[in-house]
Amino acid sequence: MSVHNGEKTIRAAIRSILWQTCTDWELVLVNDASTDSTAHILRQFHDPRIRVLDEPQQKGLAVRLNHCVALARGRYVARMDADDIAYPERFERQAQYLKAHPDIDLLGHGAVLFTGGGQALGVYPSACTHEEICRRPWWGFPLAHPTWMGKQSWFAQHRYDDGLTKGQDQDLLLRSYRTSRFAALPDILLGYRMERISVVKSACGRFAYCFRLLAQVRNLPSALMAVRGVSVHGVALARDLVLDLAGTISHDSRQSFRSADEATKSQWQTVWNRLRVEQDRQA
């Protein structure tokens, strides 16, 4: 995990790791030059499994994740953002699957989208098999970055691009999908925080992905894939700009997510309520 100015969310993210039913883990956490009270909050956690690295110069997510992977001592590496919430059984379920399926390099799972107030907005679009995940590489890979757990050796071989500030996860999947095996559990095992949808952030991600598609052109099929990807992302960006001008981008974009059924909402509410109780107890 890497965090920069995460004082509002980092406590909840760490607590959700502390309550994992799988207890054999280490958290390699890089404080990437935070200027708020993040460093003070991190010092309040005294679990020996938490390794905090305070870095005085901000280097960005890709650099810090590569650093974390290099320091990781476990067989598997799990990803999580500093504003998300892991369900208690997340690590256990993923580790069990990876042990039972040694051919899988990287494993994701379902995620519920939620606001800062704990409201469930929907479910992150996902696919389960490698073929489904990689069905439209020109568009992207439905495998949410904070849900990843994979072989440490795979992460060490396939490093994040240090030069990217957006879309590092999709770039990594694009570069590796032909020689790797991906999968995802269908179960919801993470709360994915989504306060608002930023057209600027979305545009940066689309531009970065299109650039990578063009950089991979080696022959006619890859050229056609790049043209298709640039065209589709261009249309999507134009749609985002229109929605942003109309002031409805957050609402309309959320409509594309699958709605959360009552069982998913109930499960999420149980997780959220537990966080609230623990937060009140620590206050």
C-alpha cells in the first residue's frame, strides 16, 4: 500500500487488514511524502506485521508499488489502496485459490462501490476467467487494481512503469496478458471508495492507455487493435466531456455499473457498521 495525504481514510483501510481471517501477512506501507497527519496516524498502529516506510520525496504510486514488491517477503503480494476497505475473508479466500490453482499469476475479485458516507452505489464490473478478462484488450481489463493478489515472482518480473502517473494497472495488464494467466473470484471482497468521477483523471487514464496501445504496434493485428482502442476511448472521452459540461458525469457514469442486490448491500453494511463501531471505540 502507498499513501499520500490519506488522513481521512487510512485508519479504516488498515483496520480492515488487521481483521483479516488470514493472520499470516505483512503490510508494507509507504508514506509517500504526506503533508497532513498521515504519518502521525500510522504511528498509532503498533502491530509488528505493519512495516511503515516514511519517504520525504513524493515519487508516485508506480514507484512506491515497485518498492513494496521488492521488500515483500511473502509468496503472494496483495494490492490495496489507502481509501478502500477489505472484507475480513479477502486474503484467506484469495490465497486458498492461488494455492489450488498454481497456473494463475494474478487473481482479483468483486468489489462494491461506496461513498464516503458508506452508501453502496453499485458493483464494479468484473470477469472471472482469463479469456473473459482479456476479451477486449483494446478497451481495457475488468480487473480492479485494489483487488489484486498474485505471485510475488510475477510482480517482480512485471514491474509497474515508473514513468506513468495514471493507468499503471491497465498498462501492466496490457504488457503481460499474453504470457500470464489472470482470474477473479466472483465474490465481493472489497469496498471500492468512489466519491466523484473526475473527467480530468479519466482523460489522463485514457490518453495513457491509448499511448501504450500505439507503443505496442508491431504488425497489422496490433495496429488494428490500437486504432480500435484509440477510436473507442476517443468516443468515450467525448461522452465524458459532454456529461461533465452538463454536470451529470458522476450520476450518469455510475449508471453503467451493475446495481448492487440486497444481499450485496447487506453484506457491505455489515462491514461498514463494524468499521464504525471500531472507530467509535478508538475515539
